[in-house]
Amino acid sequence: MDEKERILSLRRQLDECNRAYYVDNSPSISDMEFDGLMHELERLEALHPEMDDPDSPTRRVGSDLNGSFETVAHERPMISLSNTYNEDEVRDFYRRVEEGLKGQKFQICCELKYDGLSIALHYKGGRLVRALTRGDGTKGDDVTANVRTIRSIPLKVAEERPFEIRGEILLPWANFERLNREREEREEELFANPRNAASGTLKSKDPKVCAERGLDAYLYYLLGDDIPGDSHYDNMMAAKGWGFKVSADMRLCDTLEEVMDYIHHWDEARRALPVATDGVVLKVNSLAQQKSLGMTSKSPRWAIAYKFQAEQASTVLREVTYQVGRTGVVTPVANMDPVLLAGTIVKRATLHNEAFMRQLDLHEGDPVLIEKGGEIIPKVVTVDYDAISGPRGPEVHFIERCPVCGAPLKKEAGDAGEGASWYCPNEEGCKPQILGRIEHFVSRRAMAIDSIGPETVASLYERGLIRDAADLYDLTMNDLCPPETDLFGLPIPESAGSKQTHKLEQNIIDGIAASKGVPFERVLFAVGIRYVGEIAAKTLARYFKTIDALKEATLEQLLEVNGIGAAIAESILRFFREEKNVRLLERLERAGLQMRLSEEQLTQHSDRLEGESIVISGVFQHHSRDEYKALIEQHGGKNVGSISGKTTMVLAGENMGPSKREKAEKLGVRLVSEEEFLDLIK
């Protein structure tokens, strides 16, 4: 893979990780791994300026917008901080501040970095009027009703002047453990960590859920046109006097040595705190000096976040087992003696793939060091050789056959690199793959058949009622209600009325029927084409408009679609070459699923931007970048990532980079403001 392909691959991977972290509340990798990938992408993009793309993850903050709440533009962008795990980089930050302030004296305000969900609270006339999540940095979800249930956030304050105060919504360790105990008793999936639980709770549609779970909030930044003074620390102390929960552990430091002492102290002391923390935030204290230092396109130059190294623990590897995902990927899992790590008991940890296993040189019975990357996902870091005494046990080798169906494993053509994964090719006969595809199909972000969960899918499969997603649309109440038993084959109590007994089954039938109205782009996501996520499915649906047009598309036509790279295009071609996939789509279409854009969607398309190659740059008020990209394609235009002689227009928002503006003017490319663009497409 050359460097340009690696850039595209990293962008896709980081976009998926952002979605998993901010929207799904299910992080797929650790913070350190994410930051490592981000730094690699930043380095490669610097080497290849011709690959510039305003939508690159290096140019954006992650988004937690999920479509369930009203989105509102932030009065001031919520830009994320630069992260480091390296003390030398903290020293470099301090020196950059010294150089930027040209000899002025300055103080650094040191604060704990709380691991929760960012929030912006707006007060007018002494009353809380709005609470917004970070969202995509320019707009956030309005979660005011839920925030009002958090007891540590005052609904009224003595300060009458309008202001905004930002902070972190958290779930204390004690409440997190209580919540997981309750979920375990109800046999519900456990939350991975307090951050996930806090995010999921705050995004609940029922404020009662927030009230019951006991969320907390720490505030750390005051903004406004008429705030008390120039000192960030003094402003936060004023906010504390107004009734806000402000950390008592903020410290003003006059020297680099004091800053490092603060970091070293809290690397140990944080374990006794009642809430989760994952680092320290360092801010220049003077607001005037903050303004003087300014911002980069993504983060302020006057602040940095130092993240603590993940906590490690030693345990013993007992055996390696293997899991099969819905796409057939086989993942090795380490099964170990239980050990306490970052506040939870850990017994299993991912080993990623064969190459990772070989690198570790694992033997059964080995003492191993494990860590929770970002205190979330347990993983084996290394064998603890210092703890080995006596001969080692049997060496662990990656399996050659599927652990479920016994089929010989393979690596897909073009994916045989050192870090590639093994797959089970038996798609039609391997149970985890069959169940996984159906579970994906009915999931909330796909067909949203909420009445069907993993247990129901497994039951219907075991009874021989379903083998693929299309079988769901052949189900009847008679299929679901065998004589004298319920859906799961359990006997029906004589005291139970038939109407109440079969309520679950009727909900399933109703949910399947309702899914026939799900729009085409979600159907395309639901059928599970490898690498085609929600964004790609939406892009493809808008571009090709019907499943038949997508089926007939060539590789060249697919690559013309903005955001569709070689891996996605080739995966789509492979999917449609399989006769079983074509038959599945035909059955779904006969069942009444939407296989084309609706008339309403089609009427929204126009040719107003036909022939235009458009670059998007800057920050916008009315729509996100993704929404503007969709609008450009909807009206016949083409999105391009960088300005060149072929560019015909730049949609220029606020804070457009000066180098881009200069290049556009030099090439004579038309600059169009947000308002002008919206007027153009009417």
C-alpha cells in the first residue's frame, strides 16, 4: 500500500472510529491507538499536500450528533484539544507558549481531564436556557430536558448577564457499578465504562432515565461577552460561587517544573477520585494571552491535553479461543485468570489477528501484561517474561479451520498482508455469520426492527424459520406461535390469555411490516456489503438512485463517486457477482422493501450545479460539511477535495484557510459564501 492509499485508508478508519466513539458510544480502539493513527495521517498529509481534503479527520472534531435531537449551532465553535502522552511534548508546548508570548510572563492553569461527554450550558437572565453536546464542533444536539435532571447543574444562578459555561457530563464510579449490576440482573448488555454509560444516558429520549441513573457534571470553561475578568482561573472561581461544580483540584503554575509536578501527582492520585479521569489539561490562564496565541484549524495553541498511560495488570493466559463475526472475520481472544484492571474485573482480552499473536509469542500458562486502552477495551500488551518460572506451556498457534463450522480459513485475494485477518468462507453454512448478518439487518441504524433482538434471531434460526434476512418477510403469526408454546418454545401458562401471550409475536410481525417503509439508503446499508457503512450507503443511494443502477455500475463509475475508494468499489462488484446476493435483493424487493429513492427524494434533485467541481472550506452555520456535500451531489455538482485548475467553485465558510483563499484567487476560482450557495440551489 503506497502512502496515498494509506492516507485514504486512515481517513476511512478514523471516520469509522469517530462514529463508534461519538455516536454509537462503543469505542472500537483505544484513545492512544486513535491518536497514533491520527498522528500518522497528519504526517502523511503534510508529505502529500495534493491529497488535501477539508473533510479529513485531521481537520474536524469527532461528532456525537445522532439525529434523535434537534441540532443547534454553537455560538462559539467547540474545538477539541491536541493530545499527547509524552512529557517531552508537554515541555515543547510550554516552550511554544514562551516563544508565542515573546517574553511575557504567563501562568498555566492545570486541571484534571474528566472522561465524560462534553456539554455547553447557556444561561440568560440567571436561568438555564439551553444545553448542547459538542456535536461536530459547529453545532450540537439540544439535550436541555435531560440536563435539567442533573442535580449538580443549577437551573438558576445569581448572575444575570448572559454567559456560556462548558464542562463534562459524568457518571460517578459508584453509580456506574450500580447500573451495571442492575443490567446484569436483567441480562442486558453491560456498559464498557462510565463514559459510555454517561453518553448513552444523556442521549436517552426519556429524561426519567437521566434522573434515575445519577449523572454528575464538572464545569471547566466560562465564555461570554461580559464575563468577570481576564483570568481563566478567577472566572472559574466566580462560577463556583454562582453554584457550579468546579474542581477543587485546579492549580495555577508559574513554572514548567510545577506543571510536571501536577502531572506526576495526579497520575497516581486519580485512582482515588469518585469519577473517571484520563489525563490533565493545561491552559494559558490569561484570556488576552489565549487570544494572542490563537488557534490552529482544529485546536487552540494555548492549551493541550496530557493523557495518562493506560493502566496495566499482570495475569495468566489459560487458553486462546476464536470468535467469528458476521463478515466471517475470525478474531482470537485471550482467556485469562480474572484480574482487577481500571476498576473492573477482566477475564478476556482481544488478540486482534494472527500477526499480533505471533509478535507476542504466546504460550499457554504465560504470565501476560494487559491494559485497557483508554480504560475501555482490554488487550494483551506483552508476555511478562520476568514472571516466567520453569518451562513454558504449549505454544499458541492460529487455527486453520473455522471454530464453528470447520471450513478451512482463507485470506481474501488482495488482502494477504502481514496484518490481514483470516476469514471463514462458508457464508451460507457458518452460524455466527448467518446470525450476524440478520442481526445487522434488523439493527436500529439499518432496518430498525426493534422487536427482533439477537435472542429472537437465534430462536427463529434454530427453529428453521430463517436463514437470511429475506426469510423474515415470509414469517406469519402461525410460524411464530406454535401450539401451546411461545416464540422461544417455552410452554404457555394456562392462566395467560392468548392476546397477552402473543403480544411479542405480534410486535415482531408489525415491526417487519413497518420496515418496508425504511428508505433505500438504509436498506443498502442493511444488506451488509463489506466496507459499505452508513455514509457510503447514503452516498451510493443518492448517486445511483436505484439498486439496479448500482448493480450495473462499473469499477470506473463507482470510483467517480466522491468518497468511494477502490476497496469499497471492488467490494460492491464482488457482492453483485454472487448470485445468492442478487437473489436476496430480488426477494427483498418482492417483499416490498425500498430499492430506489422515493419520488420525494428524486424531486429534490436538480441540475443547478451540473458541471461544477466544488471545494468546501471553512466553518458553516446552517449545515454541516457532510450535508453540503450531499446538497452538491443532489443538485448535480461534484465534490472535490482540493483546489486545482479544474475547480470551478469554492463554498467558503468562516475561517477559510488563507492559503486556500490565496490559491483560489490565483487560479481565478469563484468564491461563494454560504448564503450565496443556498440561494443558488434555492
